Amino acid sequence: MKAPKNAKIILIGASTGGPGVIEKLISALPEHFSVPICIVQHFPSELTHSFVSRLQTCTSNKVVESSEGLILEEGSIVVARGGMHIGFQMKNCCVVITQGCEAIRNDFIPSVDVMMLSAAEIYEPSSILAILLSGIGDDGAEGMVKIKSLGGFTICQDEKSSAVFGMPGRAIERGGASSVLPVDEVAEMMVRFGK
């Protein structure tokens, strides 16, 4: 079952160098920003809760850690719990978080690819904004390629503003970036997408 056609989502993936950038992006959003945001930041499980608390100081929107069956509400910001993948399914006409999703990769848990590929299954492509930030490795590259190929919009953080250009760089190499932008312009695109 597909998500409603008017249901938008923003997906953010990051690893090394990502937390500070994510804080900047969330801080730049207007009050009562309505599009739900799901974040995979490569963290061990014991650090996720403190990151959620830090993000909550950046916004009036509710920031929560992912949990099985969590309803993805308008304006919610969900951070994937360390050590658990995050995906999406339809339940009673609502999009809910699932942590029992099929794992296409287990080198990173949670995985950006798992989140993005799951979203691509239920959301209309034009309703997805996928963002890949600083990080080591290639997690997220496959998901970005898939979303872009279906018609979704994908943004990679540029090399100059990235602490580590591995993840965005691999996505760009594979043709997964609609745009390559510095952090300030990524934030502007998020705000525009939410209108």
C-alpha cells in the first residue's frame, strides 16, 4: 500500500561530521515546519538519546527516537535508534516506522540505504526529498540513486563543507545527486520543499 499522494517526507543520512550539520539544518527550519523528517546518523545505541535531546533544543517540532509502530505525524522529526534499522509501512492509512524491515546491508545499523529504499517503496517519488551528508563509506548511495531514478529530488552535501566526503561523494559518482550544495543551501531547499 502506498502513502497518500500529498504525503511528503524528508530523509537525511549522515555519518562522521554529520551531527553538527544536522543541527544546523534543523535550526534553520521555520516554526511549525510540517513535513516529517527521518534521520539516520551512524551512532551506537547509547548516543542516540542524547542526540535527540540536542536536536530538540534546535526546534519547536517534536524530536523522537524511532520505535516500532511509531506513527509518522506531520512535523515530526524521527532519529533512527542506534543498532536498529528504520523503514516504513502503511497501517490504518498512516505511515508508521518499522524496525523489522529487511536489511539489504548490515555494515551500518541503522543504514541510510535501508531507510531510503524503504521510503521509495511507499512514497510517491515527487514527495521525497533525500539528503546525504558528510560521512565515511558509501551508505546511502544506492538509496539516492533509486530515489533520483524514480523522480525524487536528492541533495548531496558538497565536498568543501563536508568533514568527510565519502558518502556524498559515492552517491555523486553513481549518479545519485540531483544537486550538490553547501549546508546553507541544503537548508533553503528543505524550507522550499516544505511549502
